[in-house]
Amino acid sequence: MGERELLMIPGPTNVDPAVLRALSKPTLSHTDPEFVKIFKESLNNLKKVFMTHNEAFVIAGSGTLALEMAIANIIEPGDKILNTVSGFFGQYFVEISKAHGALPKVLEAPWGKSIKPDQVKNALKEGDYKAVTVTHVETSTGVTNPIKEIGEIVKEYSNAFYIVDAVCSLGGMEVRVDDWNIDVCASGSQKCIGVPPGLALLSVSDEVLKFLEKRKSPVKFWYGDFRNWLPVMRDPSRYFATPPVNMIYALSEALKVVLGEGLEERFRRHHILAEAFRAAMDALNLKLVADREYVADTVTAVYYPKNIEDNAFRSEMRRRGIVVASTLGPLKGKGFRVGHMGNVSQNDIMSTIAAIEATLRNMGYQFNYGAGLTAAQEKILSLQQ
Ligand SMILES: Cc1ncc(COP(=O)(O)O)c(C=O)c1O
């Protein structure tokens, strides 16, 4: 399928041609005033996307780097940390916390369900934690965790730093860093922002930066130490390590696309297309992994009906030009995941549903052919009014 392939996985997502063109511009010196201006403007625009006055950081790496920087800077060996885990990516925080010498207390929700604010409240009443971690959209299940409500609880019941993984939500769903008391918000370039993989994006509160001045032990991650990067983020003509110049051109273009659409409009588009996709799955009698009350607008995980084999399904989808992802961990082989985020359009959603219908029918699944497309179309019409 080559260049016509549609990426409907939960990242990387389809990249706007203007962003691809930016990547191919001649590489400037990282100290060239023209590049410094682009970097500075990108950091300012990124703050708008995070909805914050806090410091923004853009570092070469992936979302996992952003998670590790959050933990490495805040945690000192022996610190207690409250890690909430509702799927595959929540566990990343637990592993990173252990790697940096923290003592994690893990609050779990079953796969498909969200963490409850009361769970966090009860844990905070019983223990004293240095930090609380929450995965906003758990990409393995398509569940949204209530980061606003948990943020209120963290503020009211503790002195803990509040760390949020917004890798699968920033730029596609509401993430209000200042209003929701988020100390470190960690994200990546390749999902709702619509840049290829390769950038860790963070916002960091003044409280965290002040804490770093009085930490007892050095941060055990020199490349990831916020204090090494802070002068660069405040004045991109400064040097700590060479920034990925062309990726920052790409980010600059992508943020213009995001802000040009408008955040509220963008969230609404994500919501309408996610609702359309869910309506289609209902019409095909396919069950979602996420409980309805927690569904995310950026990714949906769907169980296969009986007798549908994962590799065969995804290979046939790919022959039809649509790439979808497998489910992870204990759900491996039991379902597929569709990312509907970033530059996703109504046409992309309708093509994906059409390919799912054709593929399932070809594989022997019995259903009312065309019902998914009709349901999605009707949902879009009703929500766009
Ligand atoms: C919620 C979440 N957190 C963290 C990550 C890890 O990000 P990356 O693959 O960019 O390192 C992912 C990747 O899919 C994710 O979805």
C-alpha cells in the first residue's frame, strides 16, 4: 500500500504534509537565531496546549523519557510513591519508580476500568507520599482516568507532587495542567500532536523546580535532570545537549496546526469521531474493553468475536490499507486497538469501519453488513448539529 496506508494505531499517527515538509528543511545550527526563534515559539505554543504557565520542556526521546524524567527528578532513594495502575502503561511508572529507588505503593484498577478518586483519597489518608502518578488515557484499554478529580484530592489530602502521563491525550482531550494541579505532565510527539516519534514533551511546576534546589541527593539521570535543561528551555540559544533541530521544526508546524484548529474544536472533533467509532462497534455487536463510563476519545480497544484470529484480522486490514494495533499484555490476541487521534478525519474513521466490516465478513463473522457505517454516519450527523 506504500504511501496510501492509513495509520489507525494509537501512535504514531498520520503526519500532516506541512509537518513532513518541515522535517525536510535544511538543518540549521542549533544556535542559529532563526532556529532559536522557532524553538522559543514552539515552547510558548506548547504551554498553550498544556494550558499552563509552568515551564515547558522538549527533549529528544519518546514518551517514556518524559515519564522517567518526571520520576528521576522528584524521587530520592527510599521515597514512597503512589502509583495508580489500570493497564500496561500505568505499570511503566511502577518500574521506573523502582529503578530510581522509590518504594511504590500500587493502586490498581482491573483492565477496562478506571482508578477511582476515592481509592486515591483513602491511600493518601493512610500514607505520606512524595508523588502520585496517574496515566490519563491508558492506551492498552482505552480507559480515561479522572485526572481532574484526582488532582483535587492530591492537593487537598497531601503534599505529594502530582505526575500525569498524558502521552495518549495531550492535544486530543482536555488536559488543564494549571487548573488541575499537575506538577509534571509528561507526553510525546507522535500521538495527538501529530509529529513523528522522537520528542518527549513535559510541563514542570515551579514547586518541582524549587524542590530540585534543595534535593538531598543528586538526580540519578544526568541527561534527564531538569536543572540541566532549564536554562535551554528559558533561552534556547543556550547549550546543554544538541536539540533535534528538524524535529523541532516539525513540532513548530504541528503546534500551529493544533492551535489553528483551536483546542476546544480539536477536543470536539476527537469526541465526535470516537463516538462514531463506538457506535459502529455497537452496531456490529462488538464489545469494547473499556467500560462505557470511562471511554477515551483517542483510542478504542475492541474484543474480537469468536473465531477471529488476531494476526489474520490485522493482516487483512493492512491489505485493505488500514493499520490497526493488537491488544497488549493479558489481552494479547483477544482484541484490536484503533487510534483515532491527531489529524484523524471523518473519512479515516469511515474507511476504518468499512475495512473492519469487510474483513470480519470475509472471516465468517455474521452481522448486518453496513450497520457499522450507518451507525457512525448517524452519530456524526446527530453530534455535529
Ligand atoms: C499512555 C502511554 N504512556 C507511555 C507510553 C510510552 O510512550 P513511548 O512509546 O513514546 O515511549 C505510551 C505509548 O504508547 C502510552 O500510550
